[in-house]
Amino acid sequence: MASPMRSLLTDPARYLQSFRLFLANSTEHQCMQEFMEKQLPDVIASIGNGKSTINVLSIGGGAGEVDLLILSKVQARYPGVTINNDVIEPSADQISKYKERVAETSNLENVKFTWHEETAYEYESRMNAEKKSKKWDFIHMIQMLYYVKDVPATIRYFHSLLETQAKLLIILVSGTSGWETLWRKYGSSLPLDDLCLYVSSADIKRILDSAGLKYQVHELPSHMDITSCFIEGNKDGELLLDFLTETYEFSKTAPPELKRQVIEELRKPECSEKRDGKVLFNNNLSVIVIEP
């Protein structure tokens, strides 16, 4: 009898291990970096017009790698302006890595950092309890909407905090990615519980359309090398399978038939392409920029 499957998020250490391997095997950060370099300057072109202080809110800022890239672009567009950068991040470990990164980065004299060790929902509840509703010039949610219980409500709340020239930027997996295919087919067989939702840009567009909000979408091509997933007993392959299915030790705990189907699915052109002897999973991302 295989032990019952459980969510990968119930084991934070293994989750982080598989997440780091995912970053090492994918072009996730490279494609985001390219977007920040080439397209972000246009997105933030008017967020600080005529202001002496720009307020930026990072939701799920993680260890700060992408945040600092964003801040460098805001600084370049508005030299010398004071930037208040508030970070909502539930993981104490990620916050301490973020602080280390800030300490090692030069040119941050005009940026004031405030970290909140809480989830987006906890932040919202606290602000409501304190009867506060601070307005922001730029809010970003990068790869974090999978971890909120009520996506439409979360988007609605943070959208309501935008200043008149502000922007809300969301990055998550594209509706054209292998994730969408995999989740649509097998999501109901995997142990999701309350910790994580399968959402893609296709869902977010539906939510924004029904709320009548104005937005633009930029597609970012990205892939992940999952060749090791097809080598029985390969440690990296097992970790990547955990990440793809959000399941702790998927290879050992999934019913054999489900494991066979998922591995077969991962080879199909809807999920991956074969190139130079490698299997590259479609990890395309969408950037959605929402107007106030």
C-alpha cells in the first residue's frame, strides 16, 4: 500500500529544495529579468509623476531577488525620489534572506524597507481592523496568487489601494503553459487541500473581465528542463515531480496508475517539447498590468 499523498507545502524544507531546483532548471528568473529590463520601465513610466515619495507594495516578495530588480527600475525612472518599499511575506526564512540581500546591495540609500511577516489575507485583515487603507503607487504580486484562498477578493482588495496613476502587476503561469494542461487534467487527483490553488492567467483574465477592470497582458516564454523526471529513482527528477504536482514525494506516494499517467502527460506536446535530447516543460508566464 502506498502511503496517502499529501501536499508538498506540508513540508517547507522539501518545498524549498524542489523550488530551488525548479529555478536552477528553468528560465523562470531569466524571462522575468528580461521583462523587468525591457518592459517594466514603460509600465512604471507615470506611477511617480510629481511625487516626492513613491510607495511600493510587494506581496509575497520572497527572498527579494525580483523585488530589488524592480526597485532599481523605479530608481532609474525617478532618480533621488524616496521609495517606501513594504513587503508582505509569510516566511521568516525568506524575509531574513531578503534582509541579507538588501544589506549586500549598494545604491539603496533612498529606499526604506518595511517587512510584514504575514500573508496577504492577514495584512488585509489587520489593515481593516486598524481602519487603515494606505494607498500605493505600485503593487506587485509575483507568482503568489496560487497561495491565497480567494483570488477575486484578494485582487479586488489590493486594486482598491491603488493611487490614481498607479499600477497593479501580477505575474503567474500562462493559460498556454504546460501547468495549465497538467492542472486541468490531474488537479482533482492531487492533494491540494487549502494550501494552494491551480490558477493561471486564463483565470485571472476572467476575473478581471467580470470585474470590468482595464489591463494589459504580456506573455513571457519560459521552459524547464524536466529530463531527469523520466529517469526512475533520479533524486532531482523526484524533486521536480514533487514541484510539478505540488505533492510531497509524489513518486513514492502516488498510485502507480496516476504516476504513469502524469509522467506520460509530461512528455506530450501540450506540456513539453523535445529539444537536443532534452524534455523541456512549457513554463510560459503571463504578466498582467492592471490600471486603477
